[in-house]
Amino acid sequence: MSDSDLARQVRAVSRLTGEFVLRSGRIANEYFDKYQFEADPVLLDKLAEQMAVLIPEGTEVLAGLEMGGIAVVTAVARHANLPTAFVRKQAKQYGTARLAEGAEVAGRRVLVVEDVVTSGGQVVISTNDLRKLGAHVDHALCVIDRQEGGAEALSAEGITLRALLTRADLEAAA
């Protein structure tokens, strides 16, 4: 399946118009409801298959960010045959009290996986948290890059963003 076919499918199931406040605080008149493509097992699997090809060589662990990145990373891991860590926004205060659950990240090359990147803020925060745990993180992978400064913000932190689809891809799929 081509990227344009995937973009068309993602746009069809998830594009909303109106006024939306983004995580960054910005107002957008177009919103891609990521949970719509994440909740579609057939479409999510197609996306994950294509994303697996974008994983940098040498990656040892895939780290999905709470909450949307969890579904994506689980699907990508099936195609990449790599262990997975699930990264919380903050460590839980009970049980193991871990920030990253699942695969061990210390001393390993970790790829951060997110669903949609806008400003890159959560990827930067979570990457810094993973680095404090001893992970080596220099790449992030997402389904959609909204092309609103996220890649540049990540680059400033030494993180290269790889995106399966961009806002331009989704607009071209109209």
C-alpha cells in the first residue's frame, strides 16, 4: 500500500474540522483524531508495517509514549520484532514506581514512538526522562508530523524525527 493510500485512509477516518486546542496550547481549525486510526486494527496494522521500515538500524528497544504512542508502539513491535517499553508521563506512585514499564531501557539504543507530533514537547520531556534512566535516544518515530515545529524542537535536543506521514501528505490526500 502506498503512502498516499495510507494518507487517504488516515484522513478519511480521523480528520475533524472546527476549533481545537492542541497540547501545545495552540488553536487549530483542523484536527486529526489519532484514536480513530489507532482503534482501527486493520489500518493501525498497515501503518505499523510501514513504520517498521523507518526504524533506525541498531535500535534495541521501542518506547511508546503514554497514551496514544502505546497502541502504535505495540503494533510496530509486532512487525519489527523488537522489545517494547511503555513510557508514562510521570512515574506511578505505587507498585514498581517506574516511569518506563516493560523492556529495560538502561544502556540500550531506544527509539521513541509517538502517534502525532506537533510541537514535540512531550517527546522532548519523555526523551529526557529516558536518558536519565540510561537510555541512548537520538531518534523518534511518529505516524503524523503536523509540521508545526516539532521536528525542529526535537533536533535542538539531538533527536531526529522520522514520520510516516506529514500534514502535507494528509492535505494532498484530499
